[in-house]
Amino acid sequence: MVFDRMKIFKTVRDLKNYLKEQRKNGKSIGFVPTMGALHAGHVSLMNQAKKKNEIVVCSIFVNPTQFNESSDLKKYPRPIKKDTALLKKNKVDILFLPSVKAVYPKGKKVKPNVDLKGLDQALEGKFRPGHFEGVVQVVHRLLEIVNPTHLYMGQKDFQQFTIIQQMINDLKMEVDLVVCPIKREKDGLAMSSRNVRLTRANRKNAVLINKVLKKAKRNLNKKTAKQIVYESLESLSQYDFKPEYFKLIHGHNLKSIRNLKTAKYVVAVTAVWAGDVRLIDNMILLKTK
Ligand code: AMP
């Protein structure tokens, strides 16, 4: 059954006007920002949003300011018809589909002044300069437009949601960030819009990433951080794969862990090139209160 009551907005003004009315009627708004090429991971965010909110807004916007390589931006999949059908099927209320001009109108100051406490410099920050600046910029702008009650993001992008939470805290924004677990394919590969670009062999071998993360978890009480990192990097260097990093980090501040014995929130994070496709994944190995 297709849900044909989904509203599609392309302009900021139309969306804002519509949502203003809804807010006046006391409706709560759940917001799921995406770059499209939707998969079950995105759908899980929308389902979470539906549970808590009367209106669910999903945006599809391939944000040019967060791509540090123009070829990656060009190659980013944009199956908009398929995405629209999937959103209707999942009974999303509103699809926001803005143009670059609508999000970044000329003359509008769109860069928020946020103290990210260096969170943007770690991990991905080293390999994708300017990436998080772009992410903060677009999420801030979209939050300003949608003004939701709850914002839904995936644990899949661990550093991303950590940075956005910091932005929300720093700017005292009135929105609750809800972080949703990583959806995986049957073989354990984290779902990602980039997976469709993997060669057949690399797709099959990509299960390795999840295996290495699980092995790190098993070894948490048996080996040192240094040993786990060394062995994981070695395992991830098989086939056509090249790890950019594999780290054990403190979940709150993203700093590398030296002593596992005293750590209370341990997350294994990795970025791996599978041929010419860059995959990221992570796993929470330990979280105590
Ligand atoms: P993207 O379209 O890749 O920018 O992702 C949009 C949102 O979906 C982000 O908050 C991601 O963290 C989240 N997401 C992406 N992949 C997954 C996944 N496999 N499981 C859960 N959430 C995901």
C-alpha cells in the first residue's frame, strides 16, 4: 500500500509555513536529515521518529559543503524516485527536498559559531578536512528551518552525532537528539548508501569490518589497547582493503584510550577503503554508568 498523503516541500518558506501551523496545533515534530539513497538504516530512524512524534519530517539533501572530494560528491547516488516511494511506503509525513540555493541562499550567514571542543579534529577530521564544518553548517541550518522537537541520527556516524550533540549543548538549542543503533546487512556489514558502489568481491569481503570489530570486543578484557589496535589494523589490510584508522576511543571525548582497565565508555571506530569506496563503522565495546 502506498501512502499518498506524504507532502513534498522544496522551498524553505512553504515548509516553515506548514510546520508553523502544525506547531500551533501542539504537534510534536521528529526530524530525520539524510542525503538520500535510503536504506533500512534510514528507515529505522524514521520508525523511531514515528513512535514519539505526531509529524515526521525527512530531508534529502546531498550537502556539497561536507564533501572534501568533488568526485565523491559527483558519484554520490541520488535515486530520488526510489527514495520517495520508500518514504511513502513507510508513512513519512513530509519530505523536504531543497535545492542548494534554498539551503544556502546568497547573503545569508549560514555558518554557526560553535565551540566543538576539538571533537571535529579527531578521527574523520584528520582524513576529511572541512567535513564536519560542513556537517555542522547543514544540520544547524536544517534545524533552523524545521525546528523539530526531536532530531534522529544514527550511531553509524559516531563522531557526527557526538559533534551535533556538542553543537546543541553549546548553542543551547531546544531539540532532543535521539541516537539510533546501527542497522546491518545479514552478514554484518553496516548499511550505507555507499555500499552499492562496492565491487562484487569487495561487497562479499566487507563483512571483515564487522568481524574485526566483534573480535576487538571479545578481546577487550584479554589484550591491551595497543595489541587490539595493531591486530585489527593488520586484519583490515587484507584483500583490496586499506584501513585509514582503527582506534579504541573514549565515547564522550573521542580521545584514544591507552589504558583499557580504567576506561568506562570504550568505542572501536574504523574507516576502511574497500577499493575506491570508503566505509566507516564502529562498535560500543563497553559502556558503564
Ligand atoms: P546519510 O544519508 O548517510 O547522511 O545518513 C543519514 C542518517 O542516517 C545519519 O544520521 C546516519 O548516521 C544514519 N544512518 C546511516 N546509516 C545507518 C545505519 N546503517 N544504521 C542506522 N543509521 C544509519
